[in-house]
Amino acid sequence: MTEIKQHEYALLDEIAQDSMVTQANLSDRLGIAVGSVNWYIKRLITRGWVKVSHLDRTRLKYDLTAEGMAVFTQRAMLYARDSLKVYSNYRKKAKALVAELKQKEINQVYIEGDDNLVDILRLTCIEDGILVLDSPNGIKLKADGQEYRVVVAS
């Protein structure tokens, strides 16, 4: 598997979206210095992932090569795979917690927080018929680090 740095991937992504992008635009979009953009682009060209064409004295056009597109796609697929693993892990945890709640005949909860972990828990509760309340009243669920926790609300 080809090693690719985050900035290299980001540059490949930007170039894939707009081959006429300037190094100044890339600098602004990625939040890195123009000199760093220039260095990374030269590295991408040396690796054979990007080719550059001179349109005139001051304009350049960047294109991903077939190899560059393959590396870009590979990285995107790995990211998607890893994201699905993380989602699957939290989904299993949420399902286990919901099963425990149903076994205890708990059919309504309040869920504290507003992030992706909490969204997974909220959707799992709704899918399994547990009413999600708008305010604390009895059982409160929350994400605590990388785990879900049950708290008896007072």
C-alpha cells in the first residue's frame, strides 16, 4: 500500500476537483503556506501522481495521472472502510445498551449530547421502539469517551 501524507491527499483531492487551481488558492483552501504547497506539488509530480502543463507564461494546469488517481482512490476507500468499522463498533455498543434497556422494560430515555456517537445511539433507540424524550425524566443516556453510559436522572 502506498504511503500518502494528509496534505498530499488533500492536494490530490483539490486538483481532482479543479485542475486550474492555483498554488495560492490551494494555500488558502488547505491552510498551508504557498511554499509548502509548491514543495508538495513537486513531490507529487516526482512520484508520478500529478502532471503539470503550462497554459501560458503564468498559468499552470495540474492533472492527476492514472497512478495519482489510483492512490487517491485507494486512500478514499481506506478512509471509508475505517469509518464504517468505527460506525459498526459504536452501533454494536448502542444495540447492546438498547437490548439491556428493553430487557429491563425501559421504554423511554433522555439522551444527553449532540455528536455523532450520540446520533448513533439516538437512531438505535428509535429503531428499537424506545421513546427519546426532549428533557431528562428518569433514565438518561450519554456518550462517555468511547462508551455509552446509563445515568438515572434525578
